[in-house]
Amino acid sequence: MPDPALLKARPWLRHYEQHGKFNVGILSFRNDTAGRVCLADWRARCLDWCFDRLDDGKYADQKYLDGWPAKVGLALLVLDHPGVNLAPWNWAGHSLRWSALPSTRLSGEHASSQRVEGNALHLSIDGQPLMLFHFARLRPIYGTWWWQSGQLEYGVMPWPLRNAIYGPYVRALLAARAEIAARRLGFDFSRRPAPLGRDFWRNLPLRMVFGGNWLRTGAGFLNLRLGLGRWSGRALAGVRRLRG
């Protein structure tokens, strides 16, 4: 969700407010009257209209959520934990720190840790643990070695951060693919055709300067742009202003 503090820190992302106050990253509905009414209303609206475009105050399945605070009232809990639904569009607006974590404490829940000389550097978000990351728009382009990061419009993560977050996730994806393929011959990731519309060609020079697609090398992801990628979101916002 584009909370005011993050937009103040990164004003060049303010145009995303038009897509809604909240992001449909993690939702849970209690099986009571308020929960069922809210879910039924959202279901009906999405079945009536749900497209990946802005149209008459609607956007996909998430713009409908704007009305929930007034409609549901105190029955609605809006998560404010910075480590829940961290995403490409908001990570740079938080304080991210690495702290030492003894290797004896390493387990599955520490997916955002990096091993360093027997210990690990554990990632925290505003002093809170990273619990859920939103891997928006991440998808393989060619084989398992060339990936679309989905980060060009916001700012591409630096090397240590993207490896700590995306590395374990992609390894889990590949392991799941191998397990399914062993039982279902020919199974593979679904792949979308390359977007070659007007936006693609407009953004191509910026993609060539800042990157945004990642080369997977073992456990790491190379952006091939020497750290310039973190400025891509700001650059795209500047180009939009110039275009009017």
C-alpha cells in the first residue's frame, strides 16, 4: 500500500496513488458477518469488472479496497508491520539494516539472511523482521538464467539485498518446478510474450541505462548496470514529467 510516509520519502512514485490506497498482497477474511459481507461484495465487483487498467475510478481487483475502511469500520485491520508485504515499490522508503545472526539460529524462516564466516547477516525492516515479500512481476524471460525483475519503474535493488530476498525464492521456484516436472512430463513455468507496445519502446533507452532484467549466476542476480538501477524509478518519473 502506498502509505503517506513512503510517498513523502519517494514523491516520484506519487502517481501510483491512482491505483488505490492498498495493495492486494495479503488478505484474510474472518468467518463472521462483516468478513463474509466484505468478501461477497469484493467477489461480486471483481466478477463484474476486473482489468489491469484504470477505468472510471476502478483498477483491477485492488481499487475496490479503498472503500473498505468506511464500509467495514473497526472490523477491518490494516497491517502496518513494515516486514509484511515489503515490495519493489516500497523497500527504498524503509530503513533496512543487516545484523549478525549466529548460524545456530539459522532455519527456514531466515530466508533473508546471508551466511558470512559461520554467522549470518540478517535483514530487518525498520527494526522488524522481514516476514513476507511481494515478488511482483518477477518472471523468467529465457530459461532459468534471464529474469524480469519488475523493478525498473521503482528502483532496482542493490546486489546484497536482491540476492538475500530473491535468491532463496527463485531456488524454491526451481525446486518446485523440478518436482512437478518429475511427475508431469513437459511441465514448465508459464511465459508471457514480450511486451512490444509503445511503452516498451519508450522505456527501452532507460532499460538500457538502468537495467531491470537480471542475469542469474548461481545464487546471485546481476543487473549489469553497476548500481545505477536504484535511480531508475526517479528517472522514469522525470521522463513522464517531460512528456507532459
